[in-house]
Amino acid sequence: MKKTVIAGNWKMNMTRAETKAFFREITTQIRAKGGCGVVLCVPFTDLAAAARGARGTGIKIGAQNVHYEKKGAYTGEISAEMLREAGASYVIVGHSERRQYFGETDETVNLRARAALAAGLKVIICLGEMLDAREKGVTDEVVSMQTKLALRGVSEKELRSVIIAYEPVWAIGTGLTATPEQADETCGVIRATVASLYGKKAAKKLVIQYGGSMNEKNAADLLRMPNVNGGLIGGASLKPAAFSAIVAAANENEKR
Ligand code: PGA
């Protein structure tokens, strides 16, 4: 996996027609080959169109959730195999919006991550503290616990297909961004936790992204931090110009 990975999270935005238009535009601006890794995580119904639009560009396509069973009576859910067949090679699990609004727990995040890894998908595991935890000074404890619980039963080999996205919940969609120092410090806590589980070498290789109001203006400063290896971008990933500017900032940073 590339050392810097910029991933977009479209959330519940973009129809299939809008997806096609987005890829027509973005592919004139981004050539992922040779640069940082670029992933776009789109709604299920856009996967096929996105995969077609990204063909030949090196941009990878991901989904935003996956069920942990292979098949069966789980109305409304989608399996890892279905995602792969639709053109996804990545999937986000444990996004804070799923934890907040859809009853996702550390346990189900772990089950989903393991099912996705077993099916050969790369997984972007999201975690991060709520404002209350930051204010009470327990951010490190919260992210360390979330990291351990998310990775339970994940082998060292599977860890190579894992990205962790540190997303302070108070910074998502709010326009509030963690300072580069805050982002670096907490990504460092996550890396130290991974080192305690898998050793220093594996932890060093792990891609840890920052997410939460990252945009074309603040990306360069965040990406410069040693523990920040990329971004998970919501709002700004819907605009081709903003998203490609963030990718350009990451490519510049890789050259440093
Ligand atoms: P945002 O979302 O960039 O719109 O804050 C980030 C995310 O939720 O992944």
C-alpha cells in the first residue's frame, strides 16, 4: 500500500448521473499512478459507475459500510463479496456517523473489518473522540481503546490491508479542524497502540489518515505532520477541484 492515501467519503451524496460527471472531470485532473494513493468511497448504487469512471486512472473505489455475514436474512445489508463484484476494493467501517446514528459499536466495527479483510477488501477503520472526551482530557484513552477493539483478531498480515482514519467527531462536517499538532499527537497515540499489538515495524508501515473538515486550504499543513499519512475527506471530496487540490498537496508532500 502507498505511504500516503487520500480517500474521499461521499456519504449519502451523488446520484449515478452525478457520479459519471464527477469522474469525467476528476480524471482530467488526477493521475493516481506514481503519486499518492487515491480512493473514493461512494454510495452502493454508485459503485459500478465509479469503478467504470476510474478505469485506467489508478483511482481506487470503496464503499462506506459492509455487513459481517457472507449472506442470508439481513434485509438492507450488503456483503463484502457483493462490494467486490460491484467494483470496490476498499470499504470504510466504523464511521462516526454510523456509530452515532445507526448503532454501530466497537464490536460490530471489528466484525465488519474482519469480514471485509477476509474477503480481500482493504479497510479504512474510522475512530475518534467526541468533544466531551477531548474536553475531559481522555482522548488518548478513547482512541487507544477503539484501536484495540477494532483490531481484535486481525492478523499481522491482514493489518497491511488496514488504514486507520483518525476523525475527531467534533471536527466532522463542522468546519472545525484539529490543529496539525493535535492531529499528529493523536495519530501518534494510535500508532503507539498498534506498535504495542503488532510491533514497531508494522506500526511504522500503517497508514493513519486524519479526517474532519480537511480541505484544500488546510491539507498541506496536516499532511506535513509525521504521523499523518493521508486524509479521509467528506465535504471537499464532492468537489473535483477541491479534491484534486488535496491530492496535489499530498503528492507535493511525498516529494519532500
Ligand atoms: P468532513 O467529513 O470532511 O466533511 O468533515 C469527514 C468524514 O466524515 O469522513
